[in-house]
Amino acid sequence: MLAVIRTGGKQYIVEPKTKLKIEKLEKAEGETIVFSDVLLIENDGKLEIGNPVVKGAEVEAKVLRQDKAEKIIVFKYKPKKRYKRKIGHRQPFTEIEILSIKN
């Protein structure tokens, strides 16, 4: 069984016991989250596509940790204008584990 969920402006293909890093959600570690934005469900070869979401479908997940991703460097440079700017960025994320998919 698998499903496609939407969270944080992105779509993810999920199955039970899958671990994902998604955009940060304000939940504590160990809490459960229920995603009701389920766009597609596949169960035993039978495909159910939502319009835009599948009615009554839910995906339950557990928050494993809150963290930040690796640092990326943003460097801006304009030749012959003496303009240089170097900044770093670490995107926060939430790591979750999918517990169940309910239809």
C-alpha cells in the first residue's frame, strides 16, 4: 500500500515504515501527525485518485526529530563593481516515520 501526500508545498510518495524529511512542522518529538491531504492511494493494485484529495483518506505519522539540514553557501558577485556577498543558510526540517495509511 502506498499513498501520495502533500505537505509544505511538496508532494511525497509514502509507504508504512518509511522515514521522510519534510518541511518543518511545529510538533514535538514523539507526537503523531495526521495528513489529510492525500492525493492518491494504491491498495493491492487498485488505484484511487483524488479530485483534488481522496475523501476520507488519512496518513498517520510519528515525529522522530526536528533538525536543520547541511549548510549551503550563497555567494553573490558582480565583476568590476566591487560587490561580493557571502551568506550561509540551514533549512529546518522535520523527520517523520509513516505509521499507517487509512482509506
